[in-house]
Amino acid sequence: MNVVLKAFKDKTNDKVYFAGDTYDGERTEELIGLGYVQDDKPKKKTRAKKTAE
């Protein structure tokens, strides 16, 4: 489930989602890209490798 960051009306079912609600619809990737929904899958953190000097 993804957390809503900004209120919006879903165009597929006309339901209004408010900040703090959870969204589990079909357009998750699109809404994450637009900044309306927070991704529930944390991204892997990578660290730079030290190079020999």
C-alpha cells in the first residue's frame, strides 16, 4: 500500500484521496512519478567504493 502525499481525485473511479490515505489502485507508478503518492518499496542504498590512492 502506498501513502498519498497530496490530495487528488482518481480518474479511474472518481474517488477522492487525501494526504495520509493509502492508495492501492492501478495507477500507482504514474502517481508516484507525479508526486501524489509515496513509493512503499524503499530504494536500495548504495555506497561509493573506496579507490586505492
